[in-house]
Amino acid sequence: MRSDVRYQVRCPVAFVVDGKPGDGSTFNLSRGGCAIETDLYTAVDDPVSLQITVSTQSTPITIELGKVRWSTRREFGVEFMVVEGPSKRRLDDFLLEVAKDKLTS
């Protein structure tokens, strides 16, 4: 069962999945994971690292280790397994901004 709120947000993302580099765009994002649209096929349980570029920060948010939880032809979902302290804080800050924007719009 998913415990984190997912926000519908598009952010460019660069990733390495099972040793293969790729890029795409998130279409939802939470503290615990994200969904990515891409042309690169991924398999369930593949390890993945991510660099998520958000509009309000100059440096991408790094997800050191995630795991592909579901995959279709052009999309896949990632559960975040390892997010180091600074990136975790920056992800939390960004999601707080997104949540505030949703409340005021």
C-alpha cells in the first residue's frame, strides 16, 4: 500500500537503469517514488539511479538507488530505496512547494 501522496508534476529526469543511461520526464512524484515517461524499456526489479531536475532548484535531486516496480512500453514506476540527506531535504522542500501551489490554485 502506498503511503506517500503523489503529485502530478512534470520534471526532466536523467537515469541509469541496469547500467543503461536514459532520460525522460516524471509525471508524478512523491517522497517514496515517481513515475517516468521514456523511450527506454525497463524491467520490473531493475536497479535505477535518478537525477530529477526541478524548476525551483539549480541542482538536480539525486536518487542514489531505486527499484523499478512496474513497467509498460513507455513508462515505469520507481520506488526510492536510497536518498541521501541533502537530496531528501531538497525533495521534501520541492514537494512542499508543489502542495502549497495546489492549495492556492
